[in-house]
Amino acid sequence: MERLQEQYNKQIVKALKDKFGFKNVMQVPKILKVVVNVGVGKIKDDKKRIDLVVEDMAKLTGQAPVKNLSRKSISGFKVRQNQVVGLSVTLRGFKMYSFIDKLVSVALPRVRDFQGISKKGFDGRGNYHLGLREQIVFPEVSAESLENLFGLEISIVTNSMKDEVTYELLKLMKFPFKD
């Protein structure tokens, strides 16, 4: 079992239950899934570079990404119908906890001029969204992929409907929030 998942089961559930007065363990919020998105934007016409981004995302998440296709042509954006416009991965279970652990303990501290993550990333429904400018903060990405820099959007979806409860959950999971 992943160490973050074990910590959640043994310590975090009890702490949240005591703090918010939940009577049942099933009331305690938990992370349902983590969605990692990448927009391919400028490289949408270069199939080789898209394949390199797919490889990098597979290394980061431990799972192959799904290619998101455009639904219709938009000439202003130079996008044709059924053209790859993004990549996404949905992580659940063991891979999700593994990714969150790697994000918090390795990747975020490696971000240049890191002051902590913003509390403004909550959406009002108990979910948190975070953006990273470069994928090179993850240790799996080699220096060879410096020519293929891309940003990541990470969405952490919980079963809590309140931002303050999710904030406390993420704080107990060692997310480095700015105070």
C-alpha cells in the first residue's frame, strides 16, 4: 500500500473526523480521482512532438494518456475537426495516491521560486485545481525533453462539497499552501 494512502487511512481520517465532528467514517471526505491535462496548442500539427508528450505523460502518471480531439473546425485557431488538441489522464486508487505523493514531496519543491500553492484553486464544490508551467519538475522526465516543454493542469476531485473541508484534507496530506 502506498505510504500516503496508508497515512490517510490511519491518521487523516481520524483527524478530520475529530475536527469536523463527523459521526461516521463514510462522512469523511476522500479524493476520488486526479485528472492531469495537457493542451498541445502550438505543437498540434507536429505528430512526433505529440508522441513525445504522450511518452512523457505516461512516465509522469504511470498510465497512457487519452488524446482529446477537436469536435469542429475553428479557422481562427487553425484547428481542424478531429485534430488532437489535448491529452488527459484520470488516475484512481494506487496510481492516484502515488502521483499525489510524488507531486507533493518531489515535484512542487523543485518548482523555481516556489512560495507555496494558492488557496484560490478551489472551485466552490470541494475540488482543487493546480497548474504547473513545466513538466521538468518531475524526476521521471529526462533532460532530452527540454525542447518539448509543456504545462500540466492537475484537478483533484473529492467527494466533499465544501472547500474548507477539502482544504483541511489536502493540508493534512502535506500540500504546501501559502498562508
